[in-house]
Amino acid sequence: MNRLVGATSPYLLQHADNPVDWWPWSPEAFAEAKRRDVPVLLSVGYAACHWCHVMAHESFEDPETARVMNEHFVNVKVDREERPDVDAVYMEATQAMTGQGGWPMTCFLTPEGEPFHCGTYYPAAPMSGMPSFRQLLDAVAQAWTARGAEVRGAAARVVDQLSAQRAPLPESILDDEVLAGAVSRLHTEFDADHGGFGGAPKFPPSMVLEFLLRHHERVGEPGSGHSALELARSTCEAMARGGIYDQLAGGFARYSVDNAWVVPHFEKMLYDNALLLRAYAHLARLGDELGERVTRETAEFLLTDLRTPEGGFAASLDADTEGVEGLTYVWTPDQLREVLGPEDGDWAADLLSVTGAGTFEHGTSTLQLKRDPDDAARWRRVRDSLREARDRRPQPGKDDKVVTAWNGMAITALAEAAAALDEPSWLEAAATAADLLLARHLVDGRLRRTSRNGEVSTAAGVLEDYGCFADGLLSLHQATAEPRWLEAACELLDTALDQFADADHPGTFHDTAADAEALVRRPSDPTDNASPSGAAALTAALLTAAALVGPERTARYRSAAEQALSRAGLLAQRAPRFAGHWLSAAEARAHGPLQVAVVGGADDADRAALLAAARRRAPGGAAVVAGEPEATGVPLLAGRPLVGGAAAAYVCRGYVCDRPVTRPDDLPL
């Protein structure tokens, strides 16, 4: 019997027809393991994961392997994107046992949920000293039968050791000196040849880029190539010109397998593109032409390729097409000539670094744009033709579930990009996604993690859902001056402070709510990774909200954010690459709170000019709102009238305001 057919997760549905008797994560699965006195085999992955597909084809679709699994285990399949709490707990165990992690993740648990053997991908046949999956199944089943008490004891010790090691971060200072030191540390890890940080595989440092841009705005240029701006700009250019960026349709792949951004791991994740859209929009606001191009193309990628019929944004596009990684995206010189003709084909091959030898597999190449084309009109024509031809190829699968946190990041990015480049359609898309989350994902005042086709899952929202969605709502409030967005954000923040804060360690937050399902340990990871940690996301939202709300809420939000930042200093000092969102929040604190209120009639050209100047010149993390004078429900506009009957801008730092100005050139920014 397969119990996945009713799942809202596309990843679980991919396994609904396996001969494996899969259970979703549930108390009933563990009760069944206890009744049968067998271990639980936990398999965690996600829909866009290449090696998850490989293991599924090799093992989970094999009848004999499935027979062994069904006979000796209760088999539980989990989508890590739907249940990040489950993934976090057992990934910690996997890394502790093996020194590494990844997906698919394969864990063997006692019926109480305690892990006793963990790993990642296991091949169907022995490989490079790694046992086959069948050999592993037989060994675990035999150990459970012959030495069950010993196995249970070892599992209990694993949980005890993990709990002992995961202490809250100590209180530490995150001040100007730490921020400057983080830039210096990042410079030592910077790849001066290719941009980015570290070696292969190389991941887009989206949150670090935002921090560097904010730091530049606060401290200015030191006059050398070592500046924060130069680190950010050169990395953004290297990625945008490499194969990790889709030169035909916009959007970024998950990471580069090499250190020069040439060959991507082809899956495209919503969170990567949302975070990078925000960083490139910030760069565009500073006058960078390439930043503007990539902002426009990436925003359109979100709206064209990832938008769902309900108005949300899908989680990802697969790395594979018909089981072959990158099949949709790579080209040979002959394929370019076939589509474009010999003259344009050869021109495009030179421009896009498509060679006879190839940069990928089997003589194919990813598309790079190492220089701007010498004929922009020709490039537009060639690009459109190649995109149309590529659209006729088989396409990668799409994980079309809507994840609350990732949609929150997309809402933030689209709202900020719309404000930076004056694109109302992006703002409209952000508002539509926010309305969907409020209507479907907010159930009895509490967030759910995911939905699909308008049907919300039972998985409870985690801390990052509250922080990222609240941040998106606050961005919408700033872009529209609509009170409802601010009120909805504050309700989420109040719930998060009540449900996720660690009462014994002020400034520390758990990733699951106090009344959430109890796992073998309650996860609490402050580290920024591919996306912001829940604690960092909440802290950033609290700082923004404190600058936007009235005095009755300002003190609570500001105090909570200050306490959280007091726990992040050591992480920022030792590993700034994994504290990018924390550092961005700390920059906003150091530069503010900076509030800009622009008042005037909706059709007032002077108000529009003041607002455009404020948005262009205010640093990242500043609160900027424009609306009717003393608009109801908009605290930042309260008590701020027109000046001599004219539109005016009020600039306040640390809640102390300069005199209002009526001309953009006079803005004290």
C-alpha cells in the first residue's frame, strides 16, 4: 500500500507509484514501526534533486529492493522543503556521523525516531568503497535483529550528544569593528580571478552581496579594489556572464560545479533567484547597467517560469530533463547553426563560448556571455530565436508547490525591484502572491509551510516562514503605503516572538514553534546558508518593522532585534560567508533606523520626484514610505503634513528628524 497519493508535495507524488510501501512522516508510521518492532527507514529529498532521482530509479523502483525494504522497515519519505524541521534534525545527525551531508539523505531510526545510522546517496551496486543500498539494508536489518538493544542504546547516545553540542550562541558584540572585520575576512576568501568566495563547488553568495552593498553605502569607498562595492560588483558580473546564469531566459542555477561559474548544477530554486534578484536590484539602484539588465531578466523569469496559476511562485525547476542533467540548456555549434543559420550561428558560438570541444558533457556547452555583444539588435534577435528553439525542447520538471518563506523572499525582491526600476507589474505580482499566502497559508492565525494548486498542506510553518513572509509584507507596505500589509506583518512578528523565542536564552530562537510536533530534538540553527536562517530573517524583519510601526510596538520589536544581534557577533567574526543576512541586518541597525516619509497627493509630480530620489539614495535597510499626508493606518506618515501646500519629504535618523524638504536635491541622504 502506498500512502503518498494524497500528498501536496510533488516530490512525494514522484514516489507514489514505487513498489516501496512508503509512509509520509506521521505518528502513525512510527507507531507501525513500534508494533512490528522494526526500524524506520527515513528517505529525505526534494523534487529538483538530481541524485534523488538517480537513487529512486536505481533502488526505489526496483521490485526486489522494495521487497527487502517493506519486509524489514517502515519506510518514510519526506520532502525536505515541506518539512525543513525534520530535515534539519536528521541532517545534523548525518553530518555528525559521516562528516558530510546532502540529498538524498538516508537515515535509519528507532521507532522512537532516534537515528543510529545515517548517510546520503547509496548506489545500487558497490562503488568506491561504498556498500550497495541492498548490502546496507541487509546489514541494518541483521544488526537490528541480532543486537537490537545495543542499536537502541547507540541511537539514544547520538541524540544526547547532539543535544549537548547544540548550545545557544554566546552573547557577543556585532558593532562597526566586527562589520569592517567581516569585509576584511571576505576579502581574504575572495576569488580575484573569477569572483565569489572559496572554490568549487561555488554557490552564489546572495546574502553576502547584500551585506557588502549596504556596507559600501554606509562607509563609502576606501579608494581601492578592496572595497566592499568592488567585491560585490565583480562577483555579480562574473555570475551574470557565466553559465550559472541563463543567458536566454534569465534566472540562476543552484550552484557552479567549477570555480569559474561555467558549468551549473542546473536546478533553479526560487529562493536563490529571489535573493539574487534583491541583490542585483540593489546594484541597479546604484547605477550599474549590468545590474539593471539582470534584475529585469530575473524578475521576468520569476513571473514567466515560476509563477503558479494561483499567483504564487513555484519552488523549483529540476536539474534533469527526461533523466539527463542539463538536456534543455546546453548547445553545440552545429545546433546553433541549425537554428540561426551559418553566419549568425558562428557569431553566436563565439559570443556565447560554445566550442567544438564543449564546456559540459558530450561536446555540449553551457551558454556564457563574457562580453557585451557588439551588435545589441542582432543579439536580441539571436537570443529570441534560441529561446524559441529551446522552448520546443523537452523541458525540466517543475516543483509547483508554494513555499511560504521562499514566496516571502520573492515578494520582498519583487517589491524592492519594482521600486528601484519603476515596474508596477512586478509590484502587482508581489501583492498577488502575498494575498495568496494570507488567504491560503494563514490558517487560524498560524502559517502553514506549503500549498499546491491552492490546497494547503498540514505542515506547520517554521521560523523562516514567519520572518521571510513578514519581511515581504513590510516591503509591500513601503512600496504601496497600504496599512493592511503592515498590520499583517506585525501579527506574524507577534506570533513569532510568542512561539519561537527561547525563554531561557534571550535573543535565541528555535526553528519550530513551542506547540509544534515534538521531534527527538528541537532544531535551532542560526547559520545563514543557501537562504537566511529563521533567526536572521526574523531579526531583519523586526528591525524594519520597528522603523515603520507606532511607538506601542517599536520598543518590543527593536529590543528583540537587538537581543538577537547580540548573539550573532561571534558567527559574523568567524564565518561571515555564513552570516550574510545577519550582517545585512547589523548594517541596517548601524545606519539607522533611517526613515523617509514622503507626503503629497497620489498624482503629485513633486511627490513622485521626491520619492524617486529617496528610493535611489536611501541605503539598503532604510524605511521609505510615500502617501497622502497623515494617511490613516500608516504610522510613518502620521503628523507629517504638506509644507506650504507642497509635497515634502521627512528624513529621520534614530527617530530624530531633519527639517522637511520639498526639493529632491535637498534630501539629506
